[in-house]
Amino acid sequence: MEVRINTEKDLTTVFLSGRLDTPSSQEVAAKLESLQDKASGTIVLDCSELKYISSSGLRIFLSLRKAAAAQGGKVIVKDINDDIRNVFMMTGFLNLFEIR
């Protein structure tokens, strides 16, 4: 699992590549933890190269969304594949996130 973070002013883009499963979720959560403290802007989760997401990965997305909402920011999920879109639909995440 690879995570790259690019921040420009009030826009942070997180590029996720690989499988966000239970074993990789701790590492990803640690990398994204710093974003929760400064989530007052817009955070874009670019999932164009994300192949799979588990419930652990969904929890990471949800806690980032909660931190952003508490600070007046927002989280946008971008370019999810059909499998991840189905997971989002089944779990109700399509209603929680702005999907592009």
C-alpha cells in the first residue's frame, strides 16, 4: 500500500495506491493522522489506484471525515473503481462523502 500526500494552501490530496486492507490500515492511519489536526480545508482522497478497501480502511476514511466536519472542512473521494463503489453503496458511505 502506497500513500502520497500533497498539500497546497487549503487543499490536501491523498493518493492511495494498492490494497487498503487490515494489515496495511495501521500504516495508512499513521500517515493520515497528521491530517486530522489540520482538516479545516478540503481533503481529496484520490482512489484512482486503490484496488480494494476493507472495513479497517473505511474506518480511516470515516474518522478523517469526522475530523474535517468538526473543523469546517470536507473530504472528497475521487475516482473509485466499481468494486469500491459497491462497498460504499452497501455501507452507506455514498451518502456520507462527496464522490467525484
